[in-house]
Amino acid sequence: MKNLSKAPVKKERISRKTLPPGLTTVMKRLHFPLDVILRCVRWYVAYSLSLRDLEEMIAEHGIEVDHSTVHRWVIKRVPLFEKFFRQLKRLVGKSWRMDEMYIKVQGQWT
């Protein structure tokens, strides 16, 4: 195996100031760090993990959180994130281009 350096990895905290104004109002008065909440919600939505699996994964990072708390985070914040990200989504234009493709089936081009 390669010798890996033992230098600690600096983790950057997510600031409430970097979030859009609509999301900052929901992110007030939190008992857990914002990056922990966002990480749990992202992992739950992006991967097919159970809430208890997420609870164990976050516990491995040294943060004790209950699975029901993660579920409340998901219920409360996913609709807001979806609304915000839909606003950032680019519109699809009116013009679509398609290429034609011919394949040979039993010796005939179709």
C-alpha cells in the first residue's frame, strides 16, 4: 500500500449567509450544524438509504442524531430545496434536433 500522509483534512462549514434568502428563514434556530443537516438530507434523497442507516453513518462522524430527526429534516426541507432548484433550472428551447439512424435487420436497411 502507498504511504498516505496523515495530514488532517480541513472541512469547510456551510454558512447561512451563503444560502438564498428563502432558505435562510427555514434554517434558523437549528440544534445541529447546518452542514450535518444538509448532508443527511442530500444522502437520503440521492441514495436509497434508510433513516436508521443515516443515523449510523452520522454517528460514525461523531454526531448523535435520531432517525426521526432526520425524517423531520427531510419532510421540512426537501420541498424548499426542490422549489429553489427548479427556479435555477434552465428552460428548454422550442427547437429540437434529431439525427436519423438506419439499422440493418435481416439484411434490409430500415
